[in-house]
Amino acid sequence: MSIRNLHILILVSVAYVAAQMVADISNLRDLALFGFGVSAFSIAYPLTFTLRDMAHKLAGPHVARTLIFASAAIYLIGQAFFAIIAGMPPEMTADESAALGALLTPEWRFLLAAVVATVVSQLVDTEVYTRWLDRFGGEHQWGRVLVSNAVGIPLDRALFLLIAFAGASSGDELWTMFWGATIVRLVFGIVSIPGIYLVEEHSQDWEKMSGITHSDPPSFSHA
């Protein structure tokens, strides 16, 4: 991999983690979009799937999977930090402290739902992208993003709702929450598709580097 593409990969990876963080923060704002009531999370989050595809295109599926797990680990570390500071003596009123604590420390069920849904859906996105690439090669790059997003985004929403709300909400309520957010996310996922053309196809470069196999971590010593 050239130094230029290595730099681009770093930027894409940082953007991926940043998009995850922005999506989590924007989850605090509810919006009315396309006739559905959704959180602003549904605008930022679909971008992570396309950024994952861009990293995949640059460096292959193994690097993309590493990015997925690294982002999940960063999220969990951040939540652990928030839980710690939420329990520290605050310089504010008791009511303000309680409100901030509730904001910074989501219930474990929602935390579990968010992590599992993100990791599983992004890994499935990786597999769908890989299958498309194996079949069509460098052709129809928009298709690999469209199809992988069309599978990953609904799966993410379904997993989150099942883990977070199963038993607490009716089937009709879950169905409504699923379709509204999924449609909005797919729309913004489609808008982000052109991003795949901003990076070059260098997936095989990792395997061509001396000493690297599928089971080995990437090394930049020969970049």
C-alpha cells in the first residue's frame, strides 16, 4: 500500500469512529423526517456503513473487521468512563446531577443492544460486500455499497429493537419503530454511496506484502 493510500485509510478509519460518536450524541435529538418520528442518529449512523465499505475497498475485509471491533471497544470504554464520572461528586444540584447521570449512563440493556447490533450488522455488511466483490470484481462499485447497506442497516435496527425492547413493547410498536428508522437510514445510506468512489481499490495489497497472511495482523513496514 502506498503512503498516500495509507494516509487515506487512516482518515477513513478516524471518520468511521467519529461518525459512530456523532451518531450516538445526535441520538438525543428527535426529528420528523419523511413522515416518521426518528432520532438524528438515523442521519449520521448510515454513513458508518459506507465508511466501512471504503476501508474495506482500501485494505480488505480483515482490516474492516478490525475497525468494527476497535470502534465497539472505544464505545464501551467511553461508556465505562461516563459511568465513572457520573458517580463522582458533582458541582451542581442533586436534580441536575441525576439528570446528567441518566444521560451519560444508559441502561445495560440498551448498551448491549447497541454494541451487538452494530458489530453483527457491520460484520454481515462486510460479508455481503465481499461476496459482491468476488462476483463482480471492480465493476458496479455502487452496487456493493447499496446491497451491503440494504442488508446491514435493517439488520442493525432489528437486532437493536429485539434486544432493547423485546418483552417491553408490543409487536405493533416494534414494527413501527423498525420501519420508520430503517427507511430514513436507507435513504441517507443511499445518499452516501458516491463516497465509495473517493478511494482506490487496493484490497489485495495487504496480501501481497511480505509475510502477511489472512491470519496475520496488518503491518505497515513495507508501505
